[in-house]
Amino acid sequence: MGYIKLEKINTEYCLKDVNLTIKKGEFTVIIGHSGAGKSTILNILAGFIAHEGNLYMEEKLLNGIPTQKREIGYLHQAIHLFPNLNVFENIAFGLKAQGAHKNSINEKVSKMMDMLQITYLAHRYPKNLSGGEKQRVGIARAIITQPKVLLLDEPLSSLDPKTAESIRGELKLLHEKLQLTIVYVTHNLLDTDVLADKVIVLEEGKIVEQRAK
């Protein structure tokens, strides 16, 4: 069994008998047109929507397990940073919610900002960030708690080509360094070429192709 396994997953309006296995540390890219069901798969992994069939992680059945207990980081297409918190505080939010010690929070957030080259943004607020800067902060916030799986929903779709290229490269380096299991949704073939270990092609709620690169 793989690290993550979706077994005969169906939803009322979208997915139809989806079977998918993802290996630990694999960068899986799901590609397809709007409405194909890409984001629905992410929402099932995160525990946001009901489904038929079984979802496993590390051979543990996740059906019915609440979102907060799944150890999953999720960066939505529309990044919702807390407007009243600065960048440092936004990234630290999950650690504070877990009750981490202040010194540990400071150390982990500082390292994460350094890794993503956003230390200079520490005291800025979301309204003063560019699109690319918000994406980097969103990524940092999603992985600061060391989730087992990172879900990314079209994270580059709203960025200009130069900024998207830069963050695409940073995501690749981040994956290689942290060996995160990543499930990444996109409609952009360039993302699959640069990032994917495995490509899943989805059409009208069905997987029509799976290929390892």
C-alpha cells in the first residue's frame, strides 16, 4: 500500500470511482480542466467534504477523521492571510495554536523565512505584500507545523509568468530539501514538466491517465 491511497472514491456531483496511490515524498501533480474534480480530491484529502470509498494514509483509514487530526497543510488558490497579523505572526499562527514554546516558535519561523528568502518581510502586513510575497508566506505558514502532506491548489495561477517561474523553482528546491509528500493541482502543463514525480490527468471526475516521470 502507498503512503496515501484513495480507493473507489465517489462524490455526489464530481468524482467517479477514483483510485490513486501516492508514495511517501512524491510530488504528485493533478492536471485537468476547470470542473474536472482536481480541487475536490484535495478537499477529500483534507477532510473538508463527504465521499464514498476509502482514504488511507500510512495504512490508517482516514474516513471520519477530523481535518485538524490529519497532519495536512493546505494552501488554497485564494490565500487568506490574517490581515491583522504581520508576516512573522501569520507564519507562527499554527505553532502557537499547537502550544509551542516561544523560543521554539521564534527559531522555526526564522529558519522557515530564511529558507524561503522572506526574512525581510517579517514585520510587514498582508496589505503591503505583492502576489508572489503572499504565496511565499502562505507556503511557509502551510509547512511550519511539519505536516505529513502538503496540498497546493493552483498556487501560481494568479501570478505573472516571471514570479510564477521563481516560485516554481523554490517549490522544487523545498520539496527536495524537506522530502515532503506534495499533492499539487494545476491546469498548467509547465508545472507538470518542472515539478512532477507523478502526473495524474483528470477528466470529468475520472482519472484518465497516470504516469511517473
